[in-house]
Amino acid sequence: MNVVIIGAGIMGTTFATLAKEVAPELDITILERLDRAGAGNSWAFNNAGTGHEANCELNYTPVDGEVISVEKALKIHAQFNVAKQFWAYLLNKGAIKDPTSFINPTRHCTLVSESSIEELKLRFNEMSAHHFFEGMRYSDDFDEIKSWIPYTMEGRPRAEKMAATIVETGTDVNFGALTEQMASYATNQLGVKIEYGVHVQRVHRSPAGSWLLETRQNGGSVQHRADVLFVGAGGGAFPILKKSHLPFARRFTGFPVGGRFLQAEITKEQAGQYRAKTYGKAEVGAPPMSVPHLDLRVADGKHYLLFGPFASFKPVLEKGRGFLDYLSSMRLHDIPGLLNVAVEHFPLVKYLVSETFKGEKSMLDSLEKFAPGLSSRFNWQPVEAGQRVQIIKDGDLQMGTEIIVSTDKTYGTILGASPGASVSPEVMLRALEQLFPSLCAGESAKEKLKEIFPEDKLEALINNPDHYREIRDTVNQTLGIIPQ
């Protein structure tokens, strides 16, 4: 069976690697617009690099009065545990030689001011009662919090009331480095073919039922054929979906959101003083994507601090592509959905427009507010992040990821954003199961999947503490995720 994947980012490369591990007989080709794998949104500084498992992100645990919902946090934490199982498998196979090349233990902290202390206490009490978060600690003691996250506390007056939680086994993940190593393994060991510099211009069904892809490669036109087509092209998945003429394509529209960070390169010794990702709370009226955070990042052996995000509205689907690409992906039936989002989510639109015009001084002022004194301590530079495209489905703005598969199981795609890359192995496993149900139901496939994922059922991880701990500890040992 001939399978074509569009996009050699973390999603497409993970899908190809999983599919080939489970079914070596598949003939898989990846078509990538850029000149290497993981160079788009997966690249180190096109995302925050947080191994999202709900340790510190308040937007994953919404509060309504005195009632907190942790269901989303539990799901994301379980999904990330499945992801770690896949990465540990790749390490055990020798596909990746050194875990520190892509994943590094980094404290995950949440820091709030006086007005949100009761909310953080509620969150801590609810979450620490579950075995996923049994290692979480809470403090409102100034000196203890300062010992956890000195860069956010050193410039604050001792009289300022703050509270924080910490999870010592959080991670920083370089998804670009991970993608590159997976791509190398997939091509050299599994027989996956990757073609770079390929611009997919049109997809359509042939009379025989296969998918035909019209592309531009090396200045010429090239046609590819696929029995099964999977699109993992980030924001670029939207125009391809529209061109597929599948019935459900009318239900989806892309809502693009850009981003920027402040970045400062620091020494290894300075990084050792901090070793954390510290998430705050979004200001009243601001969307969840505006949650400020100060992150330690590790990339190519160097250490950085990253502060942001500073969102922006850019009508482009992917970094490096133009407005005309976005415009050409639109259809008349998309307009009502966009207008509905503009009305229903006017505060979000207003926020994005205001953030778009925020200058470097204003960005540094935001950093100074979050971590007093830090803006003048390092050499901060604004950097452009990747371009995320949120889903508008049936006129409503969605804040997650969604797998879409055609009824005949010949077309699959992934739409949406956060937590995205962090849970890519679990999401791609579900996509594989939906696209190839009979293949995944075979005994050899079941055995292989059990080898890769000792436990991929989220409910089993959520409801069986001892089972979860056994898998977590084994995987963390392999990945080097040990409290420092």
C-alpha cells in the first residue's frame, strides 16, 4: 500500500515512524515544503518547548467559583505519558543516542499574585490528591519560592504576597531535534522516503479512487499518487483539506495566530540557578494563549531564557508563507464562521490586534512586571515564533487538536494546536488506528504496539496508580527525567 504524508514536522514524522514500526510493508513517502525535517513549527524556537503535562498550566484547570475541573489536565498528563513511552522506545532501539539531545528535566512551576492564591490552593489540593500530581508541592513562603525560581523572585519586595507550586519532574523538549533524529531513523532504518522542497498545490481523487497530488519540485511539476494520504502540515493542512473536496471540509476554517518571545542566551552556570519553566496567570479578559511564562530552554547544547508569549494576528498559515496562501485557502462558506468568531470572541480579536503592535520596550515592560529586575540582567532580543492555526468548526472557535479521517479511510489529517507536539505520539497512534483499523487489529501489530507502548489507554493510566507509577518510573529513568 502506497502512503503519502504531507509534512515532515513532529506530527508527520511521528506518524511515519509509528506506521512503519507497526507495518513494515507499507510504502511511505513524506513530502516536505522546507529543506529539512522539523524546520517549521517543530523547530526549537518556534514553540515554547514545554513538555505539556498540565503541571503548571492554569488554563488546563478552569475554575468556576469554588469548583475546579481537572479532567483536561488528567487527559493531557496521560497523553504525555504515552508520548514518553514512544520516545523511550526509540532510545532503547538506538534510534536516538542521547536523551539530552531533545529532552531535559526542568522544573514546572506556577506563580500567582495575592488575588489568585486561593485559586492556586484549590488547584493544588485537587491535583495533588491524584497520583499524576502526587509530587506537586505548594508554598506561599517567599524564601522557599525564591529557592525554586530565583529569577522571578529576586527583584520582588518581601512584603509582596505570592504563592507557587512546583513539580520537579517537568521537562523542556526540543521538538525540532527530536523530529530530525526520528526522520533520520525513519529513512535510514525503516525505509521511509522524504522529499524536500515540495510544494503541494492540489490534491484530488483519481477515477480509480487513489489520491493524486499535484506538486512543484525543483522548478517543475511533479505528480504523486497515494492509496492513503495523511496531512500533518500544521496550518498548511487547511488549504489541502479544502482542495480535497471531501464533504466535511466545509465544516472547518483556520484561524491563524502568530507569536513572539523575548530570548536571552545564558551560561550553563546561570541556567543551573534557575532550571525551571514558570507559568503565571493570564490577565483578566485575556485569552488562555496569553499566559505569561519564563522558560529555561536547551537547544544544541546552549542555554536560553524565553519569555512570552506575545501573540499577534497574522493572516498566514505557516511561518514563511504569505497572505495570498491564506486567502486562496478561503471559501465563501468560510466567511460566516470567521464573522461569528469576530463577534463571539471580540476580546480575543482585540487582544491579538493590540499584541501585534507591541514594541520591544513594551515587551520588556511585561517581562519586568513578571520578573522584576530581569529585563536589565540579560541581553534580550525579540524572536518570531511559529504560526499556529486554531480550528473554527461549524462556526465555533476550538482550542485543541482534532483528528479527521474520511469514511473510506483514505484521507486523514490533524488540525489545531496546543498541546500539539507534546502529545504527538498518542495523537498519531489514534490517527493510525482510525486510518488502518484492520492493520492495527492484527496480532503482529498488537504485539508491536505493546512493545512500543506498555500502556496507551488513557483511562488505565488515570485510574490505576500502581500501573502508572511503574511505567512512569521506567520511562523517566530511560529519558533521564530525574529531579536535580
